[in-house]
Amino acid sequence: MILSSYPVIDLHGFDRDYAVYKVNEFIDDNLRSKKYTIVIIHGIGEGILRKAVQEFLRKNKKVESFNVDVINSGSTVVKLKEI
């Protein structure tokens, strides 16, 4: 999968709450644009942003599935529900 062809949000430098807020906006924007696969760059570090974002994604009814990218563990690929 060539991730550069999908919309990307980079969360480096964000705190947990702001990162989740921006991811929620990003999801809504892409659904409006009918783009159903997105990439979230959260970085590797201690995993704080990854955990917060994935917890949010797990509970979000607009998300069909998500997985940490196989090549870059600092990003998560998200498949949104086509609604």
C-alpha cells in the first residue's frame, strides 16, 4: 500500500486531548470528501499518542478498522465507514 496517496495528519507536538480533537476533525473532513482511507502519524516515542488515538478510533462509530502500518510503526492506517 502506498500511504502517500492517502490523506495524512501528523500529530507530532500535540498533547493527547488536542491530538484526539484533531483526529476527529480529520475523520469528519475526509468523510465529507468521500475519502475512506486515511493515515495518522503519531510517532513512536513512548506510545502515548498512539494509545490515545487508537482508543479513540476503537470507540468511533465512523471507523471500520485501523492498523499500525507494517513498514512504519509510527503511523496508523484507518479505514472509515462509507456512510
